[in-house]
Amino acid sequence: MKTRVTELLGITYPIIQGGMAWVATHELASAVSNAGGLGIIGAGGAPASWVREQIQAAKKETDKPFGVNLMLMNPEADEIAKVLVEENVKVVTTGAGNPAKYMQMWKDAGIKVMPVVASVALAKLMERGGADAVVAEGTESGGHIGSQTTMTLVPQVVDAVSIPVIAAGGIADGRGFAAALMLGAEAVQMGTRFVVANESIVHENYKDRVIKAKDIDSEVTGMSTGHPIRVIRNKMTRQYLQMEKDGASLDDLEQLTLGALRKAVVEGDVMYGSVMAGQSAGLVHKKESCAEIIQEIMTDAHKLIPNIVD
């Protein structure tokens, strides 16, 4: 299937894997790229040296394009931005800020830049700054979230910019993929569905918790801090929400969640770790390879809109 996004990135299918911290390692990214989508390595809060190692490992596993997600609040963001150029990375997605200060350097290196946006205003700003596409991410997504839903955000962003729009948040199957195209998106980005992929290095307890999740198992913590995060509810989230209600300080709240994502992803602690997942977790029912996930989505979407999805 061809869209402006597949042409821009040199990929077969307009499916991009979200750059999730601790989850989106070279194993997952290369598997998605080999399956015809665009795999993304999530830099998260990791040091530049780790990001370089991940890029070099992915290059050994795939000859297809893959990208890196740079969380702009990372203390080593400046260093990582340079590593992406030095390692000849093809695509960068960004989150948690404005990548303006790196844009010229990346463009000069031929890197395609696709910032994640949660509002029309930010999408327009990114287009003016030279972005090649934007990822319009709705509040249904896992991890750090905005307030607009995917259903309302995507068409408004599509109307506001001329660059391609990638829909994200709440998409996990062929129906969501088809719906995103109807809203005007030219690709989708999915995180939660790929968390449970066979190639994902996430602890089996984490994968099983996502698969068992029901429609109402999603919780948003951190509203009081100004940095809301969507996770699957557990003992930690209940404690966190109670502390928020009781007016706990930012330091106390931060202390509770320190290392919580690693605890869930690496150690498999799904009771007190941070099990980040989107509302689409209720749509994820089994572990499959990345190739099986992508093929299933494309096949199901083709049945719904055969004239568009070939």
C-alpha cells in the first residue's frame, strides 16, 4: 500500500511502531522494519552511548529503514541528536518538547523528522519548523498523554497542515487502521500492540497483563503534576492516585514512581511497577510475531476498505 508516508520513509506498509522507553529496543525495531513497517528505537531517558549501541545492533539485524525516538527532556538529548547524525539514522520521532534546535542539523544529514504532537497548534509549529510529517497522538495512547482524543485530533491536524499525518492512540487492529485512514491519516503508529510481540524484550508478566486487560483497566496518573501518564491500574496506581488526592508533594509522587517502568518491563513486577499501555490493551488478545501483527492488520483493513488498502 502506498501513501505519502510509505514513500517518504521507504517502507512497504504505513505502520510505525511507537518508540516506547525500555520497550522499543533494537530487537523489536529491527523486527518491525523487516516485516515492512517502520521500527523505532526508544531512547527514553537512556544515555547517548546506549542509543548508539542500539542503533549499531539494529543495523546488523535489518537493512531496512528504522528510526529513533528522542525524548527531548532526556539530559543527554544534545548528545543523542548528534549520535543520530553520526550513525546515519534515517528517521527521528520526537516527544516532550520542540526539536527546533536540532532540525537544521538533522535536515542537513537527510534525516526525516516526525515530531509527536497532541494539538493542532503544535502540529502547525512543527510544519513551519521543517518537519516532514507529524504523529498526531490522542489521549487513548499509553505513557505520556495529551487531552484530545484520536478521533477528534487527527482530522483537525489533517485540516491544519499540508505534511502527512500519522495517527496514534487507541489503534491496535485493522479496524483502527482503516478508521485512521478515513480521518485523513496516511499511516498509523502503534505501541501497545507491539509490546506483546514475540520479538519484544518485555517481561512475560507485562505482556500477560496487557493481554488480560479489559476496556476499563486503564488509569491516568499524574494529572496534578501536569504530566499525565496512562498505565494499567495496579497497587502502585491506587497508591499514587490516593497520594494525589491527599495533596502529596511532587517529590513524594516522583519517589513512588522512580524506576517503576524498569521494574515492570525488566523485572516483571506488574503490581508495583508502571505497566504503561494504551486503552487499546483491551483489543490485544495474543502474542504474535511483528510480521503476523502487520499482516493481520493489513488483511483486516483490506476487507473493510478494499479500494484504499491494497
